[in-house]
Amino acid sequence: MAIIEKKFQDYKPPAKSTDKLASYFVFLFWPLLGTILSFRHYKFKNSVNVIWLYNIFVGITFGFTVGTDSFAYASNLKILHAKKHYTFNEFWEHLTSESSESIDIVQPLINFLVSRVTDNEYVLFGIYGLIFGFFYSRNIWFLIDKVKDRIKTESLAFLVLFAFLVPFWSINGFRYWTATHIFFYGMVRYFSGRKVSGLLWIFSTLLVHYTYVLAVIIFLGYLIGGNRLRIYFGIYIISIFFSFIDIGIIGVYLEKLPGNVQNRSAGYVNEDYATDYFDSFESANWYIKYRYDFVKILVMGSFFWIFFARFKLIEQNPFMMKLFCIGLLFMAFANFTASVPSMLRFYYIGLMSVTLMLFLFFQLLKFKRRPDWYKVASVVFVFLFCLVEVRVGLTNLTLATALGNPLTFTFFDRSQTLMQFIRGVR
């Protein structure tokens, strides 16, 4: 089991690559095809960077829809660009004032710097893709880098699931989802031996999205509590049936925080906002509403099978034990705070952790028997989830994202999303 316990190393592709530049040529011709082939030929030297490049390409071909975070980012860029004599000192003074609507640092700073040069939202989102894509691609390759043999069916299902949990079109909500990948990047580094750099990346998420102070607290709580899998498993089971956090109580505590924190958080814990959120959820198409149920059923089935039938295997592997424990804690926290819509997003950190654990469990461990139904269920449930997730992504991507390349994308109509295009054709 040394392969699991070895210290984390940055991805070092194997020397055997038929053509080191072939993946880049395919990308230049058709980025989407190059991305698909990079996943298919994951051992090629440049595959990880092709995935990174495609994230940038998604940014410069992104589809903006009124009412989304991405539209707000683009509008803010144009407002800042119109202020021709707006200095950095003025920007920083406003950002750190109590009247500021933002208490994050990274995204407003990027917007300000880009606005000094251009008001082009595609340039802005290209930079978003550059940052998000680095961590997205490296997190995926952390899984792939553990593979020496052919990827098994169940493991492949969890690899695909990991890639679609917080996919590349998540730059629509750049702040939170980038923080998610940065946090996970730091966490696996910490668990794999690089504790100093891991902690630095984990704490850096506070500059990307302020709510990650909760994620940091949960992580530090885990470090204090250690690997208490039976206790965490019990807490997780309880959390499925009970939500203990009253949204009104959170609002009372917010009144004690600085003014800018209150301003930024008020919407998240507003009861009217929560009601509107859950009403809109109920009115969504059934497959949009229940897509995560496929994942939850698969994950819960895996939990029970591993906990009661393969517990010793997890106990013998510290890295998997850490992922299992921290994943249970984050998922339990999200369940307990489910009355606050924004807190549900912390469930993703838990899902990413246990998905990595399950990938390694089935890929690296050898045991005599595993249920045949599990292989079928893992493939079917992941396929259904990914299918619906792609449908969600169509509202953020454009025809240029799917069919264009770095030389032709400007000839496409990027004001129309793929979903709008498909509905127009119909």
C-alpha cells in the first residue's frame, strides 16, 4: 500500500509519449476533441495541460445569461472600466470599507486589474478559466497519477464523477467554486505529506470566498479530533434525518459582525431568499432537482458496504481514512445547515473527498469479492448524473465552446448559449 501512503508529488507524466506535441495540435484544431482525447490518453505528457487550456477556452467563449453570477461579474467589469481615473488606492479603500458589498479579495482585484486594460468580459473569463482550470486539472490528475494499471470500471465511474462534481463551466460562480478546488488541492497535499504548502493553499481560500472560514474551521476541527470514523459516520447518519440550524438564529449572530460582512451575508441567510430558493428548486425540472440523488444513493450505498464489510481495509490505509473522515464531516455539516441554501455547497467538498477515496479504494485495493450490482449501479448512476449535469452546463456554454477553436471562435455568436441555440433549432 506504499502507493497510497507515499508523499504527494506534482504530476510527473511518464516518459513514454508517442508525440509530445500531438495533443496541442489536436487542441488547436478542435479544443473539445483534444480535451476528450486527453482524458482518453491520460498518460500522455501534455494531457493535464490540455485540460487546463480548455478551461481557458471555455472562459473566452462563455455564455452570459442575465441574472447569473457571470453576468454580474461582466457588468462590474464594464462599470470599473468606465471609471478611467479610478486608482488602486480608491479601489482598495472602497473594497475594505464597511459599505462594500464584497469582502472577498481575489475576484474584485482581478476585475479591477483587467478593467484598467479592457472591458471585454471574455478576457476576464479567460483569466478566470486560467485560475480555475489550473486547480481543476491538477485535482483530476491527482487521481490519475495514482494509476499504474488499467483503470477499473468502478474506478473510472468515480473519476468521471469527480470531474463533473465541480466542472469547468462552474466559473459561472467563479468565487465559490474556485475556492472549492483550491481548498481540495491544499487538503490532499496536506494529507499526502506536504503540510506547510497544503495549509497555505487551504487558508488562501479565505481570500477567494469568505464563507470558506467555515471550511477552514471544519478542517482544523478534524485535525484536532483525528480519525474517528465510527463517530463521524454516526454523526453523518444523524444529519440525514435532522437539520438543527435555524436560519433566523444565524441572522441574529450576523448582527454582531462587521458591517461589510453583514451586508454580504444578509442575502444568504434571509428567510425570504431561502423561501425563494426552495420554491425555485421545486419548480425546476425533475431531473435537475433530483440529479444529486443519484450520487447520494451511490455514495450512501458505498458507505454502508465499506463501513460494515470492508472497514479493516480502510483502517489499514491512513490516506483513505483521512478522506473518508473529512468527507463525512463536510457532508454532515451541509446536512445540518440545509435550511441555509448557501451552506449546501459545502456538501461538494465532502463529495469530492469521498469520491477520491472510492476511486482509490476500488483501483488500488485487492479483495476477493465485490458485489456485481455495485459495478452496474456505479456506472448507471454516474452516467445519469453526468448527463443531467451536461444539460445544466449548456446554459453557460456556447457553440464556440463546442465547435470553435482558438482561430475561429470569434466568428461564432457568443451571445447565445448552447441551450438557447438548441431551443431555437427546435
